[in-house]
Amino acid sequence: MAPSRGQNEKRRSLVLVLLKALKILCALVYLEREKFEHGSLNRSNILLSSQGSIKIANQQCCKTVNGTGEPRDVRALGLITMELMQKYTKDDGAIDVDNLHRWPSDCDAVAFLSETISAASAHELQNGSGSKSRRAQRNRRAPGRAPGRADPNGGSVGLAE
């Protein structure tokens, strides 16, 4: 049986979100490799061309780093990804998904979003270090529940562990 129009739109949304997030991640890995951190990354600093290429603006915000400390750019990527997924972010800065019908807990976008919380670097996030164990934990959870706190009545799902 062929996928319905709604299923095709969901798949297209998933692919677009992941492609954009992964392109941003590649730029963050480059900055990290060169010992830089943007530090002020947000949706306004992400430029998208009509050809689909993504650039990070405001490079004057970049600072040299020694590889230790809070991976602020990775956390910012989580917020940007969440905004791509649901068109808004939480006022309290929490990274979570409200619509489990559109973004089921077992979809790749939710897994990627979850990994932005725990990854220690952009390189780790890109390589999926630790993702096997997190994926195994996610698969052991009850179906329909996202990582973190979940409201079985369809409310907000937090990805913070």
C-alpha cells in the first residue's frame, strides 16, 4: 500500500529538519576542529540560500576554546532543531517536543534532538558517540514515550534526562 499524502509530508518534514540540522552540525564540527566556538548561535545566525546551502553568520562572535567546558553551540543546535521541528522554542529554554503525533518518540529527529542534550562536543554528536546505548535505552521504553519526562495524555515531552 502506498503512503498517504500526510505520511509523505511527515517524511519530507523529517528529512528537511535533519538535513538542515546536519548541515549546521558540519559547520560546528569545523569550528570545533579549528578550536573555535560561536557562542551566540541562534536561528538568526543561520543563513539559508535558495540553493539550500547553510552558512553561520556573525563570525565575529567566535572565540577560541581549549576543548573543555559547556558545549554551548551543541545546546544551541538543539534549540534550533526544536524550532525547525515545531516552529517555536520554550520560554524556559527546555528542549522538548510537544506534538508526539507529528514527531513520534522513535523518529530520528527526536533521537538527534535528544543527543544534543548529552553530547559533549559537535564531533561527538556527529559521530553518534554513545548513541548506541541511548538508542538501546530508548527502545526499552514503552512505545509512544519520548526520552525524558512524558505525558501519556499527549502533553509536552521533555528530552532532558
